[in-house]
Amino acid sequence: MRVVRFAESCAPEKIDAIPVDFRADPDGSWEFESLAERVGFDIRWGQMSVGALTAPYAGLPEGAAVVTLRTGSVCSVAFVDCTAQDDMRACA
């Protein structure tokens, strides 16, 4: 699993530009809590959403997980390529 941080703080219009379906499950057999832990989001501090890319984006394949955490007016976004081999150097 490869984790890529997109932005620590991003505006809603940047999220709107990401081809994501927040009703879809990402490829792989990953659970909500394991994705939150892997990207370093603490769900006690905000609202987390998980979706799947509907098209390749930022070097990641269609089906990769898109994980967002909203805390007040701040939104953090991370991508998880659930099909990639685990490489700790690529993890944020």
C-alpha cells in the first residue's frame, strides 16, 4: 500500500477537482480504520471520508482510495494506492 499526501490544507474546490466517488469502495480489502491509521488521520479530530478514484489522478490508478479529514475549515487529503507493494519510503 502506497500513501501519498496531497495537501495538508486544501480548499473545497480542490477536492471538487479530484475524480472521486465517495460512495464507492477503494480497490483492495482495506477498512475505514486501517486507512485512517495508515494516512495518519485521527478521526477523533474531525470528519473523515473515504472514496475511490474514478479515473487515474496524480500518478495513482483508478480505484485508489481518497481519504479526507475535515476539521473545521481545514481539510487534509491523502491518497492510498491499495494495489501497490508496501514501501515505507513512499508513506507519509
